[in-house]
Amino acid sequence: MPAIILIALILSYTGFIIYKKTKDLKEGKSCCGGCSSCSSKGECK
């Protein structure tokens, strides 16, 4: 039973991280801090 709870928590956290990253990308936020040195600056809004 504890293993099932642990797996559920890990999957929930992973899902939250994926959701947050997707939401941030749609809003134009990025983790690089600036577009001048970013490898994906062509994708910025």
C-alpha cells in the first residue's frame, strides 16, 4: 500500500511539472532569462 501511494505522488508531481511548463511556454515565459543567448529565441513571442 505505501508503494502505491508513493507512485501516485510521484505521478501527480510529474503531471504538475509538465502542466506548469506547458502553461509557461504558452504564456511566453522561459527559464533562460533572456532571448539574446537563448537557443530557441526564434520561438519566443
